[in-house]
Amino acid sequence: MQLPFWPVLLVDLLGSALMIVFSILCVRLSFQLRSQDRENVVWTYLLMVSHALTAFAVSRGVGHIAKELLILGDRPDIWAALRPYSGSINTITFCVVGAVTLFFERIWRVYQQVLRDKEALQEAHEKLLFMNKHLEDLVLERTQELARSEGKYRRIFEVSRDMIAVVDAGGTLLDINPAGREMLGIPHHLTGRESALPDFGSFFARREDWDRLRERILRDCYVSDAEVDLVAADGREVNVLLSAASECEVSRKTEIFHFVVKDISQRKAMQQQLLQADKLASIGQLAAGIAHEINNPLGIILGYTQLLIREEPEGTERYEDLKTIERHSRTCKTIVEDLLSFSRRAHTKKETASLHETIEEVLSVVRHNLELDQIQVEKDFDPAVPLLVLDKDKMRQVFMNLIMNAKQAIGKDGWIRVETRFDPGRRQIRVAVRDNGCGIKPGDLPRIFDPFFTTKGTGEGTGLGLSVSYGIVKNHAGDILVESQVGEGSTFTVVLPVENEDEENAGT
């Protein structure tokens, strides 16, 4: 039984046409997909395969349609001639599809590597963004910390009461704080780089001290607690304790010295005062022992001398010799009494008295003597000064010594000023005796309270006046201070504590 031919023909023709249509639609769809994402290699591969399959579908579909039409048209000879070409085109298109597929496999591996590299780059980019943002925050944080640190240390630099100076190895002042400018007398409008400003070494009292100090810093990189003397721009001498460290500044190619300098002039003065007090205390104990040992035989000598004088008629040579012995014995006895007063072992009788009245009694005694030498006496008494418990006789001796010393320092034609001040906060009274005399040499100031030390000529003084005065004031729990400039005068200040005072009864 023979099947009808037309269904096969219909399927072949319709199938060929549909294959061509579907392949063209696939090309169109793959083209749209590739247009949406040109970087996606899958769509590129799909477009290439679609083109190859379309070529294959057209070649095969057209071949089948031509075959059926030529056979139906009774022209099989033409199909026999076209058949090899149709088969070749089909083969070529299949080879193209296979080649594209094989080529795509390598492209796909490269594409996958590119994707991995892209992901790695994206990750690295994100890390870089994160690090960059974090770095900006870190830099901002470090900048703020640096600003705070710089502000803190700048405040320390500015408000420090000790000198802080930055000096290069040649001695040029690069920077110095206000305390240092004040200590050295440097005007604030000058900077360390101005040629008019002396170098740091010029402020040393002895240039060799700076040279040795510089050598030590360069050798050891630091110096600790070196005691040196500086001379300020205005001529003031300042005793200082100095520490320094060095660092190398690459930009300047030189060593930079950082100095911290502390003014210890007041401390040295206090140490000198303590040494002076200890020395006077020791001398007082020694003087007391010597005075007591001398006082007894001296009294015996004076007593027997007076007995001999009574039995000797006046006018004889022996009488005059005995009087000479008596006179010098009394002088020695006065010196012994002064030594006892200096050592604080002499008897004192304290009572409530007016300090102003005590000073007035002394001035009334010496006023005539001062007026003969054209010396004016000025008074500035504080009415708030209360009554004090003191030994009037001994305090009169103190003020008498201070005023007579001022007179001798002036000579003729000058002035003496006596001032009193009451400090209720410290419970102290200060009595200052000022003069415009010759002053005291700096080398003599530490010794002026030493027994038997005097700057007067031979026979003009025993050197016990200030020593005795010092002992009397100390016995009143007070102190004597002195300030003096050669050629300008001196100021002796007696400091007395206020104890059991009646402040309503002020001195006049």
C-alpha cells in the first residue's frame, strides 16, 4: 500500500519555512539582548550562533523548498546540479556553529577570568575607598591631637615662670618664652632671627661657661642642673640653674639646644641668710662663753684698780697710770656686755610700749647732732601700728645704732627717712631706716652682722653695733634685712612680730 506524497511534501515545505522564520526571530532576540548588555559575552556568543544557525536554516530550508519545487516541476536535473552546493553550504554553516562553540569555550574562560579580576578590582576598590575614608578620619584625628598637643605645650611654654629657650649650636636664640625675655631683659618686639639681638652666649657672666656648656651638650647631648651666672641686658646678675638637651635639625643641618633655666637668686640669698644665721648663732655661743670667762677677771682688775686709785693722790704719775687702766678696763667691760647682748644671754625686761614713742626718743637725742651736719630726718609712721611687748632700752639701742650708722654713711648734707608699716595679714611691723649715703659694697653685705667687722677707720667703731642690734632683734623673735646700692644709699628694715597686741591702741 502506497502512502500519499502530499503530507510529506507539506511538512517538508512548512518545516523549512518555519525553520527560516524561527532562526531569524532568534537572531532578532539575541541582537536585542546583546544591545542591552554589550559587555556580556554570552549574548555575543548567542548572536553569533544565531547568525550561523540562520545561515544554516536558510541554506537548508531554501534547498528543501527548491528540491520539492524542482521535483514537482519535473526538473530533477537542476536539483541534481544544485544539491552539492546546498550540501556544502549546510556543512560550512555547521562548521561555523562548531567553530563558534569551540571558540566561545576559550572566550568563556577568559570572560570568567575577567569577571574574577573585575570582582577583585571592585573589592580592592571598595577597600581603597574604605581605607581612604578611614585614612581621612585618621589624619583628621591625628591633626586634632597634634593641634591639642601643640596648644597644650604652647601654653606651658608661654605661662612657665622658668625660662624656656631654643638655641642653635652657634648660640642664636630661635625662640624664647616671656619668662625668659623678662629674665634676660629682652624686648618683646625682637625675635631670635634679628641681627640686633645678642646671641645666648653673650648673656653668660663668663664666656668660658657658655663654651664649656656648649661642648658638654654636643658631647653628651644633655646637661642637667648646671649652676651658672647670667647677666641681663640691663646689667642685672642672675644666678640660675640650667638644664639642656640637644637634637639634630635636618633642615638646618645643625644641632638645636633646648634650655630650661630657673632663677635661683632668691634661693641663694635665702641660703646665704641661713648660713649667716647659723654663723651668727655659733659666734654668739662662742662670744657668750668668752664674755663670761673674761667678765670675772676683768671685774677683779677693775675693782683692784679702783682700790689703788683711792689710796693714790691725784696728779701723780702713778695716779694717771691707774686711771688709764680703769678707763680701758671699763671699755673692755662695755665690749663684754655688748657680746653678752649679742649672744642673747643678757637679761631683758620686756613691757608693753609704743614703737613710735621709742623711735621718737631716739630721734630727739640725735636730732641736734644730725642738724649740725645738715642731715634732714623724715618720718612716715603708720597710725595702724599697735602697741608691742618689747625691751624699750634695747630697742632704743637698735634704732640708735641704725640711725648713727646712716649718719656716718652720709657724712654731711643728706637725708634719713624712718618709716613704719603694719601688715595685719602677716601680723608683722616693719621699721625701715633709709639713707642716701655711700652704700655698702656687695662683698661686705654678707659680713655686716659679724662681730668686730667694720668698714670704718681705726678707732671709729668696734664692729659690734650691728651684731648687738641683730641679737636684740632676734631676741624679740624678729629679723633685720638690708638692701644697699653703692653710691645710692642703704635701707635697714627691722621686722617685729605682733604678739598680744591691743590694736585699738595704735602707736603715734
